[in-house]
Amino acid sequence: GATPYLSKTGKPVEAGTRGFWKDYPNINRLCAELNIAEEDVFTPYTNSSFYSPDGLEATAPVFGEAKLPFSIPGFGGSDQPFPMLPSPLGQVLATFPLFERIPLADRASMVGLLLATVDCLGNDEATQMEYDRMSAHDLFVKFGLSKRLVEDFIKPTLLVGLFKSPEELSALVVMELLYYYALAHQDSFDVRWIKNGTVADSLVMPLAEKLQNVYNLKVMGGCRVGEIAVEKDENGKASANKITYQNSGGETKTLHDVDGIILALGCKGMESVVRASPDLARYQEFSLAASLKGIDVISCRIWFDRIVPTRTPANVFSRFEALRGAGGTFFMLDQLQENSPDLWGAAAADVLDDEGEVIESTRGSVVACDFYNAGGVMSLSDEDIIKTLTDELLPSAVPRFADAKVVDSWVGKYPGVVSWFSPGSYNKRPPLEGAGDALPNVKCAGDWVRMGDREHGAKGLCQERAFVSGFEAANSLLRSTTDAFVATQVLPVREDETQFKAAVEVNKKIMGSGLLPRFWTR
């Protein structure tokens, strides 16, 4: 976080725009521990808009601040604060007027997915693995979700939530994601964003500084891990004891007498380290994890000559041919971050009066655009990607973009870097415990790890899950390598609501009785 990520022209950029959802209790606690006020780090919760070639498709409200769309007996008239209702009733009523084009009958077909979610998430790991072997597309067909609902709303949501289309995603992970982010509670989908700068300088840097200053942590920035060597002692007990790496100057160095390792790596990093570490590759937990492929993503930032007003600061592209099969989003950083000079870097040049007050701002809108599942876009030149955005996608969603001129732009391409939860991938994902007792001083962390007995309610491509897995991996490493330690306590997400628990119990009785075989999985 201490080294800024800048474009060639000195403007701040970031590899992807990250949201912070309602149920991120451990990240919220981190702010308190760092003495950072949440309102100084995060924006208020914001609405999001979904756009297609037909225009506005839907708006995701801030459920915690929603107003009644119509009079409800006992709750007052319209424009009153929306009451907190049991899920999913609250979500259905709050979004009733916000779907512009998808008919009610299509939205009602979502009930099939609710039944599947209860059966999957309320059962044991063996049942969940059956769902993992099924694609989300097959699940939607078998449970009667309408084609229009899937194509116009669910598929675009998955493309920006799990970065792949339904036919390429595990049904298990899709249900985990939809439950955690949308179905668990009425306000589960409420999301906010970084208010100033980036995740790296707003959260990672203050955390790193605290660890260095208080706990004497040594951060070796810019280093690249090569081989991890394993040896056995006289009793035949294996441990990783040596790491070879390249420092920021390109020199090869070696760390000896290593006590423990946490592989906080994504799929591409895991592949690189295991390929360079034959000792590690002998353990199938690591070689299987290294075999998983990642998803291509592209991040763009565009600086315009004028302010472009939009309905919402966070927006999703849906079904545009120019996406070439990708998911797409655009975020109005000038709205989220108040168009501060920091967004413009060295180019910030306001006209000031004698008192230092701004007479005229030369800063227009700053837009962060991301493409997910971006293989079809990756081969385009940077210029063509920006042209696709400024000539086609952005004006199709918000016509006033057609009048704005590009002052500067940046494109970052990241092939194969994001976890891909493909059908049947569950058993290949790295366990939190690594190879377990066979190699007790190597653990794994990240949003893609299987957490076993330490499983957490945060799911999918999720900063909260990645953060929590780091705590649990550290606890596990200390448990395996020391006699006494104080474990870091991890905060759970909110408890499942009563109606979900009741549905799980009813489902278990029906399935346990043998009256209804689970014929849709195998």
C-alpha cells in the first residue's frame, strides 16, 4: 500500500473497483482497531443501476434506507421508511417498482432457486459436492427459472459477481453467493465503496504500518517467491524449511530455517509457486490447487473533460454485444470520491482566486470501468478498449457521455488472475490446512480456500472471506507449530433468519424420509 499504483501520466489507478457489503464484520472491526472512522474510509451505501441495449433494466436499492413504494396497512403510506421484513419478502417488496422491464411472472420463477438453496446450503458437505458438480445453468433449468430472468438479470449479476456466466460456474458457489449477498437478510445487498484513494492506501497500508510498528513485522515488498523446499527430520516428520525468492532488484535470495508459511495466493500465484517447488508438488492438495485456472479481467480508468451526471454511481452493463461475452461495470469515481484532486494526480489544475478558492475546475468525471470474463476483449488494443467504452457502452447507458471528450485513459490487463469456481472444482480448491498433518507448517489463505471446520458465512469472491481466511490460517499455523498461543477471534456474519432455519429442518425431514429422492443431482 505504500507504493502508489500510477498510470504512465502519473494518475492513480487500481486493479478493479471493490465493494464492501453489509455483512463484512471483520473488516469493519479492522477499521476500529486501526482507529479509522468507517465514514472516513467508506462512502454511504449506494444504489446500483443495470443497463442493457434496451435501456435501464433494474435498480438495486439501499435496502436499509428504502422507502415504501406503496401504502401497506400497519406500516403507513408511501415514502415511509421501509420496515425490516423476513427475507426474501423484504427484498421482493422493496424491489417491486425497481424492475423496469422484467415481468412479475419471470421474477416469480426465482422461487425455484430458493428451494434449491435451502436443500444445498442446509445439508452436509456430500450433498453440497453434488451441487458443485452441476453448473448453475443446469440448476436454473431444472428448477424452472425463466430464460428472461436469467438472461436479463441473473447472468449479468453473476458475470460481475463471480466473473463467469452460469454455464461455467458451480451451482454450489452460485447459491452460496446469492444467499450471502442477497437472500440471507433484507439488507444483505447493501454495498459501499472506498471514499478516498484505493483499498491499498486506505486499509492495507494502515494495517501494514501497525504490524511493522507494533509487532516488528518485516515487509519485503516487490519480492517474488520461487521454490519452497521441504525436508524430513530424523523421525520422518516433514516441514517446509527454505524459501528461495527474487528481491525487488532481481537478485535471487534464500530464507533458511523457516518456521511456517501461509500461501496467501490466487490461482496464478499458486501455479507459479508449485511449479517451481517439486517438494510441494508431491502433495496433491497443492498440485490440484495449482491445476485450477483463473479468469481474465481488465480494469480501465477514463478522465473526461466534463461532469457527466448519472442516476447512480455504481452501474452494470448487461447483454451488450460490445462486451463480447464479458461482464462489465462502470463506477463514477467523481461521485464516490467527490472528484478530489487525488483522482487526477499531478494533472489536477484548478483555477484559483487570490484567496486560494476554486473559481473554475478543470476536472470532469472520472470513470472506472471493469471487464470480467474478459477473454473476448483481452486481445483488443488499449485504444480500442477505450473506444468501445466511450463510443458504444457508456453512451448507450447514459447518453450524455456522447458529449464528453476523453482527457486521459488507462487500461490494465490481468490474464487468469481471478479465482474461477467452475463446476466440479470444489475438491481441487486448496484446503485452509494445506496438506494437514503431512506438512503441518504450510497453510493456505484466500477467498478460494476450503475452510473445513472453520468455514465462515462470507462466500464467493469476497474481501471479507479472504481476510477471515488469513486469520484462520494464522491460527491453524500457530496451533500446528507452537505449544501455546492466543487465537485471533473471528467474528461471524449475522445468524440465519428463523424462516430459513425452519425451511432447512423441513427439507431435511423430507429428504431423510426417502419420499423425495434428489434426482436433480448425482
